[in-house]
Amino acid sequence: MAKFDVTKDLMNDYSEWQFVDVTWLKVGSWMRDVLDVAAQIEGHRQRSINRFSNDRARKAGDEIDLE
């Protein structure tokens, strides 16, 4: 069992959840599953940031007038 506090900053170009506090934690065999989920979330977060950055670069490139 665990209790995590998280926050999300909506003011950035992209927002992401941040862990801000762990107020209770009892380690057990379930921790492996939590770590697997955390790794999946981090992978998704990184792909999302990369996609966002690539989309912004493409949009900026589309707006360049080469003539």
C-alpha cells in the first residue's frame, strides 16, 4: 500500500504529472508492478514530449518562406 501526492502544471507548453510527496509506504511484492507501471508512464511521457517538440519544429519549418 502507498499514498502518493502528485501535481500537474498546466502553464507549460506541455503539462506533466510530478510526484511531490510520499506520505505512507509499505514495501511489498507489489513494488515490482509499480516500477513496471512507472517505467511505462515515463516511456509514454518521453514519447509525448518528443512528438510535441517534433510537431512544433515541423510547424515552424512550414512557416519558413524560402522564396
